[in-house]
Amino acid sequence: MEKADAQTLPGHRTAPVIAIPQCRNSAVLVRSVQIAGACAVIVPETKDGAALREMAAAWDGAAIPDGWVKETSAFSVLFYKAVADRNIPHTGTSVLSREMNRGLMRYDGALPGIEELIQKAATYKRAKLLMDSILAIDAHGDLPCCYEDGYELGVRQRNQVSLQKMDEGHLSSRVLISYQHQGALDDESSAKAFAYCDDMIDQILADIDKNKAWCGLAKTREDAIRLKAVGKKAFFLGIENGYGIGNDLRNVEHYARRGVVYITLSHMYDNAICHSSTHSADTTLGLTPFGREVVREMNRCGILIDVSHTSSGTFWDCIELSSAPIICSHSGAKAVFKHDRNITDDQLRALAAKDGLVMVYIVPDYMNTQKADATLDDFMEHLQHCIKVAGIDHVGISCDFDGGGGGWGLNGDNDAINITVRLLEAGFSDEDIAKIWSGNFFRVLKKAQDIFSNI
């Protein structure tokens, strides 16, 4: 099937590009867009969804007639899906478009008129250009947990993490996680935990290699820059639950040499390293004697210490013991919503004093009193509170997609653009947004890795 070509109509080069579907109202919409000072692009009718998706990368907004999206029109459905998948601002709504929004967990955000559309499209365009000019990393994704369901980086289905969705959301990098549930602590079980964790890393590396035309493994900020320069996504390795270290300290260096950039010390239960924030015998208790050795070894090997999921006792022990900055790889603000998975203002200030950072998630149970729901609004409230308390240099983003994260307006890698739009609308500078998206994370990672590089 031939690729559908869009016709660009007169407009200022720096003005937002507004897509208009070929329909009986096209001429009227074109004139309205031009009067408002934007560039109009007529999209010829086609049933080639792939072509529409590709063309949509150049759109900053879409002017859609009310009621135009109908089940009986394949073009209208595919056009709207291309708009929705990339979170492109638009006018026009219908019963079907509202149903599609519900299925995709999108806000019903159709704008009331052309003037409002142009304003929003200008912000959207700025957000795209900014994200394309920086390294934008989401530091916690559990796609590897979905391998057994047939999902992988190259599959764009119900999985929230994929190469296609990263492209649509203008996300350049992410951390893929080797995770496992907590099990027994005897020697045999601990050895199996290490083998399981290491095998999961093998699977991640195989997934990256399978898609090497579009992505690559990164271990440093420089790797991510190199990959971005050739149009590829960068993937880092992380481990969630120090149970995967087993009972052998030598495994820490093994993971460092494989490229693991951080290890979350525990998950929902206490383990041989530390106490957990959730199902713990006593959350005031922290590192075990073995856990203190693990922290020192992680410092030596340049692996970031992640205290998300850990008890308050573990947090304070790591603050005191670690010679490198520590992180909360996926957490929220307890002052916004009181839950054991979120951290207090005192902890936020302590992270900042240690030059560490908290990376904010969107996990429904941990965001608000509704629990069954979470929204982009909730995420922004947690993010902005953390910035207010810890400072702009100590906050990042880790949505926890494919691991329980996701909500209205922020439900996959393709929704990453929505965060940048909101930050711009809230008045954050380009420099501050770059820090939030990756600058802070890479600064902290370099501080940890510099130790290992000198060994």
C-alpha cells in the first residue's frame, strides 16, 4: 500500500503544525487554522494506520470536526488513534473518541476551539523539541516481568514499555528491571535467587540484541548520548530486590560488570540485607550485618543504592553508611499521601543533603485516597512536592510501568510527553526540565561509577 502523503499549506515555519483530516469541513478548518497563525496540513484519506502513525510524528495539533470519528469510517478511527497514541492536542469529539479515550486511559481533553488548540499545540511542540534535544530517562520499567506473556521491546500491545511507545512519547532512555519476589533465605534458595536474577538479565540483553537496529545497552551517560546520536534508544539494567545478590558478596561486582546501575535493596518483605517498608517485622530496623557489607560493596563497585521499598530504619542506615549518593528509584511523597511506600519530608531533605534523589512513580495504591485510580494530576502533585522540599536537583521520573504503575493521562511510555507539557505549563524552565528528566540521575550515577572506574 502506498504511503499517504500530507500536503503542507502556507504557515510560519516555527508555528505549530495542525493536522486536518480530508473531509467536507477541511477547507473551513484550514482557513481557521491559518487565521490563528498556525500551519495547516491536510491528511488524505487512507486506511494505512502505519502511515498515519508515522505522519503524526510531525503534528503538533489536530483539528477534527465534532462527531467525525465513527466506527463506520476506518480513516476517522485510525486518524484519531494516531492522535491519541501521541497525545496530540485536538479539537472535536464523538461518542467513539470518548470510548477510545476510556480504553487508553486518556483524559477527555478535546479543546473547545481553534485558538485554544493553537496555544496548546505551541506548548506541545516546545515539549517535543525539548525532549528530543535532551536525554529523557524513565528509571524503572518492569517489562521483563512480561516476557512470559509474549511481550518484548519491539511489541506494541498492552505492555506499557516498548520501543514504539518510547518513540511516541519522545523518551530516549529507560532502566529495565530484573525483579523477583522474596523467597526463603536458606543457602539453596539464595543461590537460586541469584541464578534467577542473572538469567533475567540474560533475557533483557537478548531482547535488546534482538532489537539492536533500534536500541542498545547503556552503562553510562556517554553511552546514552552515543546511542541517541544514531537514533537509538538506550537501556540500562537495574535489579529490584537485593535477594538476587544471594548470600555471596562477589555477586555485587558480577552485576556491576554486567552493567547493573542500581539495586533496590529489598521489595515487599524483609530479606538478608535489610527490612522492608511493607511486610516487615519492624520498620524501625534497618540493615543487617550482611546488608552493611552489601552497601559497602555496592559503593566499591559503583552501583547505586536504591532504598525504595525499604524500611525507614534501612533508609537512615544507608544515609549514614553509604559513601556515595543514594536514590529512591520509584517512590512518592508521604506528605501528599500517607503510605509506607512513600517517603517523608525529612527523608527528602536527607536525600538532598547526601546529593541523592527521589524518582517519582504513578502507582494507584500509593497516590491518593481513591487507591483504585491514579492520574497525571496525582503524579504532578507528588513530583512538585518533592521538588519543593528536596530541590530541583534531587528529583527524577520513574513511572513503574509494567510493574503496577499507570493512570489516567500517564499510562505508558507514549504518555511521557504529557509530563513535559505539564512542567512547561507550570512554569519550569528548559534547564530544570532537563534536570528532572535525566540530568539529576546521570549526575548521581556518575558519582557512584567514578569510584568503580578508579579500581
